[in-house]
Amino acid sequence: MRTGRRPGNPDTREAILAAARELFADRGFDATSIRSIATAAGVDPALVHHYFGTKDQLFLDSMQAPFDPGEALHGVLAKGVDGAGERLVRMIMGIWDSPAGGAATAIIRSAVSNDLFARMMREFITHRILRRIAKDLDVPREEGLLRANLVASQIAGLIMVRYIVKIEPLASAPVETVVGLIGPNVQHYLTGDLGGVSAELGNRQPRRGGPKSRDRELP
Amino acid sequence: MRTGRRPGNPDTREAILAAARELFADRGFDATSIRSIATAAGVDPALVHHYFGTKDQLFLDSMQAPFDPGEALHGVLAKGVDGAGERLVRMIMGIWDSPAGGAATAIIRSAVSNDLFARMMREFITHRILRRIAKDLDVPREEGLLRANLVASQIAGLIMVRYIVKIEPLASAPVETVVGLIGPNVQHYLTGDLGGVSAELGNRQPRRGGPKSRDRELP
């Protein structure tokens, strides 16, 4: 252990963040403890708590997240599922049009171009976003995760088209126009009829640490 | 002009592709001529035609596109708009699950992490994809472009979630399950009621080089 470092040393803080990224990406959020991150960084666990507080906060900081999407989404869904699709699209654009938008785009760029960050992003989205949405929806957990995943597919595509590749007319469309166009589809994913396919999917989803799914049927 | 280079020289071919990328990204597809690419690359225009045939093909080659998405989409829409949403989602997954999938992912990575490629991608999607879809839909052109743009937002998000960040359950779901879940939303964007918001968009969309469109009539 490199105990010679003083608290407040920016190298120490960075070493903890680097260790956290590696472990969260490799083992996943649940299997990564503050203690294991401290060991990997060569510091005392108390120092990790001192710098970052909770494991949740360390996770957000290691992603350089400019806001907590889980909390933001919870805020949207706490007002009820009616109209949540439109509120969610509006909130996402509010973030991307704010000063935090640059940092949020940087995270997506990292996740797409760097495998470590892609794995971090997977954990981040699953833990901080999908599970929160799934919990707030009044449906069985697996169905909630699927619905949240579908929502993520539409939101991620909107961010790509409007903010990253910037394709017209969506790139320059007024916020409320986009809310009116895309909100209903997000609402459909949250509360609409998914045609019974979600029940089928519940039995096929591979789980971390479990056997690989072999029953994938391709046409 | 570096006329000392012989036809078949891989450096010449690469110089043409590099010049094409710069010009397509900077000026857009329409404003870029074979002649201007030849001048920028320091070769005779005849050599550009010799290597790449048409400007369309040079565009595809400069993006390193493993297939022509415009042709593929035209194939989907030529069978009629009924069920086109599901066929489109199925076709996209067919490409990404094929050997061409790696090259297709590489293009998206480049577009997200590199500004030159982002601008290329914008031109590519607008010209090779959105305009084809818009043409095949039996609606006014501006409405067709908006609908195609919305389709692109859902398809881009599906690719991100399933193939790039790989979030479960969508990453491992059987193709036909995903078709059943996402196809209806794509179909809605192609032929559904967009709630009149698209009419408003007509007055705000910035146009490349031209006057603003004022004559758009949307439902």
C-alpha cells in the first residue's frame, strides 16, 4: 500500500477513479466493493469514503457524469406515468442544451470509441437508469427492464441524431416539436402494449455470471 | 499536379479518398464535384472515374461503407409501406449480425469520435438514406425527410443499445423479438399520425445554402 500519499493528493483521487473504472467495467457494479477499489488503487478504504462518499457517487464520478440520470429519471416518473414519455424527452433535451451537455456528449463519445468505457456505460445505464425506471413502473421487474431498455434505444438515437451527428430537421427542431414527435413513442415503450413479446424475453435474458444463452433463434 | 503517379498506385487511391472525405464533409455531397476532388488530390479527374466510377460510389468508398444503405432501404420500401417498419428493423439487424457488421460499427465509432467523420456521416445519412426513404414515401418531400429522420433516430438507438454498448435484454434478444418490439414504432414514424407538429417544423428548419422553406404542408 502506498501509504505515503496525503489526503487531497490529486494523484490519489485519480488513482481511485482509475481503479474504480477498471473494476466497475470488469466485474460490474454489484460485485465491486469500495474495499476492492481501495486495494487496487493502493489506498485505505477510508480514503475512498473520504473522497467520494458512497459507492454510487464514486460510480457517477468515475463516469464523469455531469448529473445523476437515475435521480433525474426518478423525478420524471414520480409525477406518474401519464405523460412521462414527453417529460422524459423534454428533460433529456434540457440537459443536452445546458452547460452539462458537453460533458454528457463526451461520455457517449468515450463509450462508443473505448471498450472500457463501453462496459462502464453498460453498467451505468443498467444500474443507474434502467433499474430506476423499472422500479418506478408498476410492472414485473423483467418487463420493466425491457421497457426501460426500449426507452433507452429511442433516447440514445435521439441524442445521436440531434446532438452528435446533427442531422436535419431534428437537429434544429424546437424542443417542444421534438417532444411532440418522439414523446409518444417513448410513452408507448413505458406503458403501451408490447404485443406479448416481453413475456417470451423474460426467459431468455442472460444474467451476469450465469450460463450463456444458447437459445437465440435467428431467421 | 503530381502526375508522376501511376494508375493503380495505392497512395493515389488513398489520396483521392482523403480528399473526398475532406470535401464531402466541408462542402456537402451536392457541392463537391469529381473535378474538385481530383484537384485536391493532385490527380487527373479521369483517374478518379477510373478508380471509383461514379461520385456516389466514391462517397460510399470514402465512408468505407460495407454496403449501400440507400439501395438496401429502397429494397425494403419497394415492397410497399405496409410492414416496412418491421422489415427495416429486420434488415438492419441482418447487416449487423453479418460479417459486414464490424465495418458498419467502425463507421459509427468514427462518426461519434471524429468531427470530420461526423460531418461525412451527416452527408451520408442525409443523401444516401433519408432522401431515399423520403422519395419512397408518398408524402411531400419535407415531411418525408422528417419521417426518415425520426426513423433514423430509432434505428441509431437500436444499434447503440444492441451492438455498441450492448445493454440487456435487447443485446441478446432474438431478432424477431426485437422486430416485434421496435418495428411498430418505426412504422409509426413512416406512416403514422405525427400529430401536426411537423407543420410547425417547416418554418424553422435551416437549409444548406438555400432560402428557408415556407411552403411546407404537413398533416
